[in-house]
Amino acid sequence: MHWTSQNEAPMMRNGLLALPLALLLGLLALGSASAVEAGAALSDIGQKTFAAAIAFAAAVASSGFGLARAGSAGLAATAERPEVRTTAIIISAFAEALGIYGIVVAFFILGAS
């Protein structure tokens, strides 16, 4: 298959990765829904762990995506104009902070009674 741009190949790969993950998440939700219908209630710690895992995974995936975009753009801008280096580092730090917020939210979910 011939790609017209370098950026299309990774985007296609990300799209192909998102589909199986969405299907897996749907199967997990379907399995837990059928278990509840059958009368087997999910444990409270299991629900908290699952919610914390989803919060952490979403935050870290978003942080990685944002850091990849902001970091590459920041490096390109710094190569052309060195005076924008500090701004590029600050913008990348915002993307990293998103992952840290995900960890904090996961700990809050696990610590809630």
C-alpha cells in the first residue's frame, strides 16, 4: 500500500489499534452487565479498580498523544527560532501534567469509601 504522507501511516495504525481496544472494552462492559443480570453483583473494590484503571489509562494515553504532538512541534519551532524554546517546554509540561492528574484521580477513586 502506498502512503501519500508520512503522517498517514501512524494515524492509520492508531485507528487500527483503537478498534480492537474499543471492542475489548465493549466486551468487558457486556460481561459485567450480564453478570449483574444473573445476580452476581460485582464487588465494590472491583468496580473501583476498574474505574481507576480507565481514568488512569485515558489520562496517560491523552498525555502521550499531546506530548508527542506538542514535543515534535516545539522541537521544530525551536530549530527555526531558538527564542521559543521556553514556550515549547511549558506547553509540553501541560501535556505531562495531564498524566499526573490521571494518577491523582485514580488514587482518589481507589481511596473513596
